[in-house]
Amino acid sequence: MSYLELFKLVVPETILVVAVLVVLAVDLLVMREQPVRYRLLLGGAITCMGCVAAFLWLGGSQLQANFPDGAGLLVVDPLTNLVKQVVLALTVFTVVLSLDSHFTEHVGEYFALLLLATLGMMFLISSEDVLMIFLSLELLSLSLYILTAFNKRNIRSAEAALKYFLFGGMAAAFTLFGLSLLYGLTGATNLHQIADALKGTAVKSHFIDPLLVLALVMVVAGFGFKIAAVPFHLWAPDAYQGAPTPSAALIASGSKVASFFILAKVMMLGFAGVEGSGAWRNFASGWVPLLTVVALGSMVVGNLVAIVQSSVRRLLAYSAIAQGGYMLLAIIAHDPQTFPSLLYYVATYGLTIVGAFGVVAVVEENAGDDHLAAFAGLSRRSPVLSFCMLIFMLSLAGIPPLAGFFGKFYLFTTALNADPQHFGLLWLVLLAIGLSAVSLYYYLMVLKQIYVAEPAAHGPVVAVPFASQVALTLLALGVVVLGCAPSLLLDTFQAAIRLAGS
């Protein structure tokens, strides 16, 4: 493969690198003496143009390759391109919600870090080699640590970033140690080659090599941190609450999309043949029962702890932990039919959570905090904003005909159909459905404040910036449309998976 052919494969990532350099240069050399408002508008415009250009290139690209051939260092196919487009779209919405923020004067650096985090996600999505996966994870993680600490005026931001960094550093060490054990066992770094080696040597009778068990535990711990799954979730509530709102939105959306995509790849491709079983009263050693325990803990802890939260940000954090438990069901089922359902769920969840954080950002700007009481009577002070939050909360709760309902429906049904004769995951799906009903309570707590509670005396009309209002309206409309016509996205993912496998 020539350098020109290789360059064509990384044009979207190159566009983002150029956008990083341009937004830094323009802010530092041209706009430094201008008001922050104008710098935000210009920096946001450059960032959005870079993301849109990369998005359009991916949409029109017919390239499909694996560089170097079969090594998995850079995999480009219709599926990876589509997932990258989802990440870029979420980044654009995050940028738009940042335009009316007042948490920093370092505008160029902020947008550069947003782009670098997105770049890490894109390389992560295109990786099937454990070395490239780790490097991409670190680029993403380091960018998110700094973005979490970007509000120097808020001590919670520094505290959240410190916890995030310390937990993240430990998780990275676990991940690297697990991957090194995997390399020692198989002599390979490519996920397909690792799977071939494990099928031949790792499983003897019903027992797994102890070193492989240790590698599995280490890898799951590392990725469990990235998806904020129990018991690796302790950083999430503080990070969601302390980080600047746009940074928290990116952590909860784009980062989740890329992390679940690569976790599914690592487990379903790299550890193929050592799945084991999580069926009721029929457990067998492997990564499936390990993820089953993680999913069970995430759903129970996330939903129950969310009930007692008074901060909407922390409520969304524990909600994200619970949602991660639902998403793990698709990986536990390890069936090709569950993969499109996982992608649909995580993509629509990303849109919904960005919208929810956008509403929180507006309320915080007007009320000064994110507590439930700050939302009291919001429907009388900003009907459009309230209606958008209604859509986001009900979608997260899984109420039809919104995208969240069909996401759960497809996810749960495909998990059951993975073992149609014995319904081995029926117990886990029933538990997920029951806890989804529990989640409706705390989502309705937010809506009760918005639509039922009386506003504070002489409460002012909430001023919604134009850019935020447009972005939130589009996000709410997207949640409704993808709920009423889920095939628009689901069929696209299914077609991309078929083309990638052909």
C-alpha cells in the first residue's frame, strides 16, 4: 500500500488534526485580544467545519481497507465510517452547546481538546490491534481528563478531574497489563489472530488457563472504567457533576459510543471461543459470566442510587451507569443480531444525553446550580426548553414512541433470541425490564419539578441562547423521529455490518 493510499484512508482524521492547528493558531495569533464571546463563535465555527468536513468525507467515501493488510492497525469499512459519523455528530452538538458557556477564556485550547478527544474516538473505532486500541484510548482519556478540569473557577471541576485521572491511570495500567498477558499467551496483537490462538490452546475441558482468566479480568476492569460500569464507576458521578457541562456531555455521549463499540469488538472478536455462559443455573467459565456480573451490578446500583440524588447531573451519571448495564446485554448475548441493536441504542442514547446536558447547562446558567429545585416551574418560564427535557427524560426511561423505547425493545428481544430454545438470558432481561420501570421514578422526579412544582416567587423567564435552542430542538426532534421510524438508523447499521463482513 502506497503512502497516497494510506493518506486517503486517514483523510477524516487528518481534517481534524488540521482543524486543531487552525483553531489554536486563530485564537492565539488573531483573536486573543477580542471578547471571549467572539472567540467562542469563531473557534466553534472552525471546529464544526472540521467535523462537518470529516463527516461528509466519510459519507462519500467508498474506501475499504485494513492497513497493514490483516494487522488491524487501521480498519476502514462502512461500519467504522458510520460509527465515526455518529461520534462527529455528537461532537458538533457539544460544540454548539459550548458557544454560550462562560467557564473558560482559553477558547482555542478548549476546542482543540474537543477535537483531539474526537480524534482518539475515531482511531479507537478503526482499531483491531491491541496496541492501537491502547494508544487511542490514552489519547481519548488524556483529552477528557483535561476537559474535565477546564473550569478553573470551580473547585469541583479540579476535584472531579483529579479523581477521573487517578482512576483512569489505574484503569490504564490494568488494561495494559491484561493486554500484555494476552500477548504472552497468544504471541499476537491482532484480535482475529488472538481469537485463533485462544481457540486452540486456552480452553481445556471446561477450564480456562489461569493466565487467561487474569487477562480477562484486567481487560474488563480497564474497559469497565471507560463505560462507567460497576464496580469501576466511582469516578462518574463526580466527573459528571464537576466537569463543565459540554465536557460532561461529550464524556457521556461520544466517549460511550466509541467505548462500547471497541468493547464489543474486543470481546466478540478477540475472545471468541472463550465466551462461557451466563444462562440461569448453567454458568460456564468465560468472559460472558464476568460481564454478566458487571451488567447486573450496573443496573442495580445505577438505578437504585439515582433515586436519592438531588443533583440532576449526578442523577444523569447514575442513570448512565444503569444504561451501560443494559447495553452490556447485547455483548453478553454475543450474537451477530445483537450488534446492530447495541449500535442503535448507544447512538440514540448519545443524542438524548447530550440534549439532557444541554438543558441542564441552560438552567445552571440561569439558576446557578443543577439541583432539582432549580427546575421548579420551568414549564412556565421556558415551555420549549421544558418540552425538550420531557422528550429526553421519557426517552431515557424507555417510553414509546421515543428512541429510548425502541432501543430497549430491540436490545432485550435480540438478547432473548440469542438462545431461542432455552432463553438462557431471560432472567437478566427480566431484571433489566424491572429496573427500567424503577428508573421511570427518578426521571419523573425531574419532570415533576418542571411541570408540577411551583416556581420561586417572581422567578424570571429563562433565557435560552439561540444556538442552544436550535441544537436542543434538533436533538429532541431526532429522538422523536428515530423513535417513530427506528429503521432509518437500525437498517443503516445492519447494511453497514453486512458490507463490512463481505
